[in-house]
Amino acid sequence: MRYGIAMFPSKEIQDEANSFRKRYDPHYSLIPPHLTLKEAFEADDDYIEKLIEELRKIAKKTKPVDIAIKKVSSFSPVTNTIYLKVEPNEELNQLVDQMYSGEFPEEMEHPFVPHITIAQDLVQDEFSDVLGSLRMKTFDFKDTIDRFHLFYQLENGAWSVHESFVLGEDDV
């Protein structure tokens, strides 16, 4: 089965992202707006149980993560994907590093760029128009995310939460 690990931003950020995703992201109905921590990977039931134990340990020793979003960016010219750019920070980088070490599959297909996708699979003209107009828009979001989620992919391509992990549980 395919799994992935991600965080959900606040409802305010999700609502903003969805205002664009409804029009510009064909994956809109497959998963809510999210910040991917670990790209999709394959795992069987035994292996995923081992990873869940590891995720619990990571969550307990990790404090909630602060994020800030100030602009949009894109992965052009590699893909016509537009995203809300999450400002990189050390806490987020350390969390992601843990998702690619120890018991976890270590292959990282792309370097980690913290983001929330708002448009993808656009034809070139539409991509240029949408990116141009969004770059003129001001974004100023701050959020503290206190959990991450292990997802699994359904046969129809949608993603569903398998388990959630609260950050810094030992502190509560």
C-alpha cells in the first residue's frame, strides 16, 4: 500500500489554498491542502507498524512547528505547479530529516521545499497567467502546527488519514 506523511495547516490557510485549488488543482478532491513531510512510499502491514512506532517517538520529542507564508512560488520549469511558499525553518527541516532516516525509506525524489500546492498540471499559458496574477497578491499567514498524519492511498487515488501524531505529547 502507498503511504505518505503530511501536516494540515490551519483552516484559514486551507480555505485560502482551496479557493485556488478548486479551479487549478485536479487533485483537489483527493486530499485537503497539506504540507508534505515525506513523499509517497510503499509499505506492507508489518513494516508500517514499525514506522508507526518510530513516528510516535518522533512526535513525542518534537515541539509544534511554526510556519509562515508570505508569497507564492512555482516548480517551473520542472513542472507547472504553483504553491504557497512555506518559509523554511530549522524545526521543519529537522522533522523532515527524521522522516528519511532510521527505519524509514531514505530515498528523497526531490529536495525538500516546504509548500502547500494550490495549482498543478496547468497548460503553459494558463500557468503563466495564474502565476503572474498570484505573484501580485499579498499573503501573510502564520500558523503553529501541532500534529502530523500518516496517510494511505485508496484505490480511487484519494488519501485518507491512517493515524495522527500530536507533537510534544510528553510536554502535556
